Amino acid sequence: MTRKREGLAVRSVPGRWRGASGIRRGGAWTVVAAIFLAVSAVAGAVAQDGAMAQDGALAQDGDEARIAWLREHAVEVRSIAPLDEDFSDLEPLAAAIGGARVVQLGEASHADGASFDAKARLVRFLHQRLGFDALAWESGFFDLSLVERALRGTGSLQEAAELGLYPGWSKAAEVERVLSYVRFTQATARPLRLVGVDPRITSREGRQARFPAFLLAFFDRLDPTLLSAEDRADLAAWSEALLSPEYYRRPRERPLRPEIAEGLPRVIDERRKDLGTLYPPAEIDYARQALVSTLGYWRKLVENSGGTRDAGMAANLLWWLDGPLRGHKVIVWAHNAHILEQSLGIEGGEEAPPFHMGTHLARALGPELFSVGFLAHHGTTRADGWPGDPAEPVPAPPEGSLEDLLHRLGKPYLWLDLANLPPEHWLHGPVSAGFSLYEQVEWDWPRGYDAAFFIDEMRASTPWGATTTTSRR
């Protein structure tokens, strides 16, 4: 896959949904919006007046020529029903993905039920047809091990999800179908692994109780006197504070002592031989990476630097790929903003600092990475990503935007290959599209994604229990 790396100005199109940002309150939605939209705002501030000249004839012929090109090259997808395993309509996707080892599947918001269904079907396709056997989720590195363990049992799928997935997914009925399939595969010859990549611990209970308890149990087998009672209490207090820069800086009754956690990887390194008599090497490596990941996130919180989670997510995924998942092919489930392979509006080509998880991964994996951004023309979603909140209309895209052009093809679902386009192609733009929170941004989108999955009518996610899954698969 080739990439156009020259700098290109980004321009944010005025927002049509809750003002210019589309942000209503905190949480994962706000964090992703801040990452994606703040960078495009900076790029717009430094951009020179005018757009990059387009050399191709298509770019000069207006919308009709662009629609004609899309009609010829966009691939119609017959269904997004998760249980539909007639994959004949997805065969062109196999050719586009080729030999990629990692396929990232995005979503414009964490409340897009139709995208969840499409991704659930793609997970089956990638697992059954292309040999992918691990699903890496944008949720806690530590927490997803608890979810995977629960899925190997027979307990409630919802309880398993709540152990480690962020609420936008753990409370969505559409995700139940994904987890049901993961559980089903555990009894087959090719079980689907489930792993987390986020350096942030998913829930307060995880930060306050589960993660500290995991660390204490691990080190107590080595030496129950290693940590004093005060150290143990302070370790739990420090872990609980690892939510956001603002939350970490709140006044507390006792000062936070990160030095306790900082010393634990050194204990593992110095006493690995002793630990080897207690644990398999894989468990020792996992405990060490859980600490390294969490400490890396803590340092980003202290610095209050951009991409607080993204660098850590990339590092964790690469750890999985180079270690426990060596030789495996991995599907990544995350937000469109995190999987972007080139930082929005950053000048300087290969020397530009990575900002998104996908940017780090693209530099490490090259053609082994394939990234799919999801977008929609109309329908419903939620501004906060919580399935229990009222659904709201998807903001209407402007005329000439990518969503508008694809909508005019009259198909419910489309796949658009963005890789290997010539530099002068009109899709290198800038073209307006709302890949993050449906906020329109004009950019060279083939630099960020290898393909786009278009859903004409979005459907907001459904609260867990509001629908019935008719098959265990």
C-alpha cells in the first residue's frame, strides 16, 4: 500500500450538531473529539490560504464525475447482519486486505449500532475466511484479560462485558453478538483471542480494586513482605487516580506515591528466576507489561500531553504482536480517530510526530496494517455514546462531502478502497467527511485510511436486553 505523505492543510467545516465541536459532556466521546478535532483546528490555523491544486481531470469535473467514479469502484455490501455467513459479497474486501496482519475497524462514534453490526460480521469474515484469530479492543490492557477469562466460562455475557469494556460497548446489545461469537469459538479448533490495548484501566472498580489486587496477589507469592500495609493502600490510591489529567490532580487526603508502582518492574527483572518457579513465563511477561503500560499512561497524565492513550495503545498492541500473539493475525476494534494512520494536518511527512494509535502502528507495521474508517449519511446516534441515552439525528453532511456522494449511489452499504490511488486523484482532496463524531473535516482521507465502510442509514446502539439474540453464535 502506498501513502501520500506530503503536507496538506485541514479545514474543519462548521459544526451542525451542538455547535462547532459536537461535544456535550465528558467521557470517551469527549476525549476522542478533543484528539481528532483539536489537531484539525491547529492544522487549519497554520494552513496557507487556498486549497491544494488538483491535477486530475476528475477533480475538475464536479460531483457528477466523482459519482460516476464511485459507482464504478465502490463495492456494494449485501448485508451487515452479524449472523450472515454467506461472505460472497465480502470477497472483494479479501483482495483489498491482502496479506495484512492487522486490520483496524473504526467507528465514527461509540454509539453506532449499525457499525457494531457491520463490524461483528466483518469479525466473522476475517476469522473464518482470512485466518484472523485475535480481537484487540480499545479497552483496558489489564481488564480485557478478565473479559476473556469470563468468556471461556458459562456465565452472563453482559457481566463478562462489564468486567472490561467501556460502557458504550458493554451496555450495547449489538456487542453481545460479538462476545457470543468469541465464546462460541472457544470450543473450536481456532478460538478467537480477546485482548485489550488501552493503557487506561477501564472502570473505577478496576482502578480501585481489581488492578491493585492483581498486583498484590502476583508479588505476594514472591514475597509477602515486599510491600507494607501503607504501600498497599498507597498503591490502590494511585491506581484509582489514573483516569484523566484533571482527575489525577484533584486534592486528596494523602499524597499519591507513584514510586511504589515504579519499583515493581525492577523487582520482576531482578527476581525473574525466582518468579519462574511460581509462574509460567507468559504470566510474568503479562504482569510486567501491565505495569509498564499503566506507568506509561501515568507519565502522560502528569505531562498532560496530547495522545495520552494513543501511544500506549500502540505500544500495547505491538507488545501483543511481538509476544503472545506472534504469528497471529489481529483485528482491532476502536474509534475512527484512534486508527488514523496519518496525523491530521501535521506537516513534515515521515518526520511528523505520531499522534494517533494508527500513526504509530503504520510506522511500525507498514503494509502489514490495513485500516477501515466507518461513516454514515443519516440516521441516529448518541452524543455521549451511552446506549441508555436518547438517540439523536446524525448531522446532515454537506453537499459534495464523501457521505453525500456515496448516498447518491442509492445503496445501503458500500466498501470503498482508498489504497493505491494516484497522487492526483480527487479523493486525495481535500474532501469533506465526518469520520469522527460526524463533524465534517476537509482532508486527504486516503492518507488516514486504507478503506471506508459506508452505511447509508446509521442506527444508534440498542441497550442490552432490548433485543433478543436468537443464536448462541
